[in-house]
Amino acid sequence: MKKLLVLLYLFLWGWGPMALAQSLWIDVRTVEEYKAGHLEGAINIPYDEIEQKISAVSADKTADIQLYCRSGRRSGIALESLRSLGYSKVTNAGSYEQLKQKQAKSNE
């Protein structure tokens, strides 16, 4: 039942089946910042809520998780929070603007 809920959650946030096999991208900015623009496929969990909400998205503590925010500071805080919970493959991917530019270049 829990796996079904996680899959439903991912589907409702716009994740397709292929995204499940790839990295989990989490935008740790505020809801307002996320709504103003975010990376395609990223879900929003504000950095100060990540400890409470991560298990609904990924109970797999070996999942590849990529975090980003406006500058990299909040994603760094979120990274430490996830590591303290035992998540082992977490990366601070840095700032949204830089990642957006990289994504645009890779789509050209």
C-alpha cells in the first residue's frame, strides 16, 4: 500500500515511469519559489520540511537524490538533514538558475 501511495504521489507531481529509474530531484525552496519556476520533473519539499516529508517520496535510503535551491545554501542544509536520517546518495546540486541553464543547453 505504501509503495502504491508513493507511486501515486510521484504521478500526481508529473513524474513519468522513466523518472522513477533516474535521480530524484528535489527543489528545497519555498512553495512560492517553486511555483515561479522549477526544473522539469523536480518535486518541491521545502528544506525545513524535508525530514518530515522525505519518507513519503523515497523510503529507499540508497536512492540517488539531487537537491537544489536558489543559491545552494538551503540544499546544503537539506543534504545534512537527509544524511542524518541515513540517506547515503544525496547531492547538493546547487542553484536553480545554473541548473536551468545546464538543462536548457542539454535540450538544444
